[in-house]
Amino acid sequence: MKYLFLILGFANFSVYAADWPTYRADASRSGVTAEQLTLPLWEAWKHQPLHAPRPAWRGPAKRDLYNKVGVLKNRQLFDHAFHVIADAGNVYFGSSADDQIHCLNAVTGKEKWTYFTEGPVRFAPTLHGGKLFVGSDDGHAYCISTDGKLIWRQRLAPRDYRIAGNNRIISAWPLRTGILVLDGVAYAGAGMFPSEVVHIVAFSAANGKDQWRATQTDLPAQGYLLVSDDRVYVPGGRSNPVVLNRTDGKRLRTVSGSGGTYALLTGNTLVFGPGRKGQLGLVPGESKDIFATFAGNHMIVSGEKSYLHADKELSVLDRVRYLKLEGERKQVAAQREQLGKQLAQLRKQKSPELPNVQEQLIAVGRRLDEISTGMKACVLWRVDCAQPHALILAGKTLFAGGNGEVAAYSVVDGKQVWAASVNGAALGLAVAHGRLLVSTEKGTIHCFTSK
């Protein structure tokens, strides 16, 4: 990532500008940049491609009457907009409609070049070392220069076998994870049908040659990959993510939960969702089980705080204290359950120890009430938010995408400090070099800057 520091001697502030080199900024998919945009923003340009995105999957049914779920969440919402990445001079995106990688001039929005693949490009490119890394539904990984020239092309699919998919001809092993690059190694998944064997591949960023290849026959690979220092996390579409050893690709575990392609890492702690009901599950590093759940669609982790983004509200949580209390709550709840069983036995035996256990049970109940009160107090502020589709953090400003608009909120108190209209539902957000880039489900890309 390139950093640019502009020190303005005539003012008491500095502007910190950086690339947005991959989907949601980094390999953790944090959605966080230190760059602070000066509000208000104004639309600098708008790019409207000839065709809107063509998602791979339709949305879910409106409701699940059998399980009494009123509104079902879309757990495969990864290609409903042209998600962008950007450096100082260019904005890049892939298209599921015309099979191309596009490069726009970051200042004017004018198209500079395009590069054709042989299938839909459903995921944003990754910019690393001055090169673009792109996966296509044609089963290949591409390395392209920032002026649109092919450097190498490598088939990650086990063989070149094409099928009909989404009214197109695609590989039986499309790349539906995006590509991440870390320390000279690229990572991607090929395949969406476990019966055909799904491949997770680590390969050289220099030439595309395999370094290791893991296969799975139980789960697909769909959704943006995440990578930590020692782990690779592979979303499974409507299924749950798989955790692999980054060194050799050995599967470590499949985490529990309700599925979904939205995910982020904080260290080796995974947060993912939204499941069927709009819930995010938090899975600690060495566990496969969900430790805590949060009602919402997205989360931003910054320091000791978590910003939670739900359908109608935005809130900030003292995450460290909350998780500490959640751990204690689980222990005390288990103690209460054990005491309850013990009390039932003592009643049958008419034991003289009965009053003592009753007192313990009452004390444990009081402690649970205290913990519950403490957990509620961990919410530092909560505000109404009518933009439920996307959330990022830029400096001290949260940007949220909604239906026909994008809005900014202060991290200090949650106050809405700016808003602007966009063409359609704002599903993708990025901040780079003084620009807010907004991608909508109609294919439109808006660029907002300070005047």
C-alpha cells in the first residue's frame, strides 16, 4: 500500500491519503482506512457502465414460514455491485456483465482501458506491487499491469472444462473468492460445486505457479477470502467458513454459524454473517464455535470499539468489556444451570443442604442481572440509520450506503453529518486519496470529493 502525507503548513491539520488496494481495504476485510475526508463532499464524477451487474445468485425467498422467519437475508451478496479498488490515479473494477476489468481515471471518471477475460468477473481486483490480480468465472487467475497489459494468466481450475451458468459459458470451477496477495503469495478458490471438488490454491504472485493446493468435497468456496498471519479463511456462500493453515493449506476447522459471505477478521477472530436473520457471529481464533452474536448486517472494529450496523440503526460498543462480560455470563449461566439440577436432586432427597443451594442460586441470579445491566451499558451510543447496505470507517467518519443515498456519521456521537443522493442501492464503498467511491446495484460508480 502506498501512503501519501500532505503537511499543510498554513493549517493545523494534515491529510492522510492511501490506496484502497482490495475489497474492504485489506486482507482482513476491515473496511477501515486512516484517511479523513473533509466534509461536505461534492460529486466529482459519475460513471455509468452500459450494463448493470448480473449477479450469480438470485436473492432468497421473501420469508420462511415453516421456521417462522419473516424476512430472510441474502447470504450471497458479493456481486450485486461493481466493487472498486483505487490508487492515486486510477479506479479499477471487474464486471459480471461484460467479462472485463475496467480502469477509470480517478480525477475525471473517464475510462482509460479495459481487459477482456473469458467469463464474468464477479469480484474486485487486488492491487499489489503495482500489479492487478483478478479472478474470473473462466477458471483463471490474471495478473495485469496497471496500464492494462497481461503479465501472466494461470488456470486454477483442474482442467479447462466449460459449462452453462447464469446464461453464460463458464468454467466448472469459477473463481468466486477474489484473490488476495500477501508476502508474495496469492490465494484464491476455484469451484462452487463440492461434488466436482473445490480447490483452494496458494500460488506465486510472480508467475502464478502453485505453492499448495487444498481440495474440499463438502463445501463451496464463495465470498471474499480473508487472510491473517497464519490462517486462510474461505467463506462458503450460504454455508459456514472454512479455516486453513496458511503454510500448507491443511484444514483446521469449519466454524459453526448460519452462513453468509460477509466476513471480517480482527487478529484471528472471525466475524461473519448475516445468516438467515441478520446476525453476525463472532468466533475466537482457535475455536469453531460462536462465542457471541450481534444483531446486524455489518461490523467495523476499531481499537476497543465495534460499530454495529443493522437495518435501521447504527451503534457503537465497548467491545473489550462486552466480550469480557459475555464470557462471565456464559460461566455464571452454566453455574446456575448446575445449581438448578442440584436443587432438584436435594428436593427429592429432602436434604438439609437445600436452603444453602437456594441462597447460592439467588446470588447467581443477581449476578446475571448485574452482568446484563453491564452489557447494556457497553453500548456507548445508538442512533437511527436509514442506510443499511454498506459501512466503512474513514478516519473519524463512518460512511453508510442506503437506497438512493450515502450518508456520513461522526464516530464521536453518531450524529449524521453529511448525505448525498446516488443512483440505486449503495452496496459498495471505498475511500482513497481524497475520494469517496460509491458502487450501486445499477452499476453506477459515484465519486465524491471535497471542493
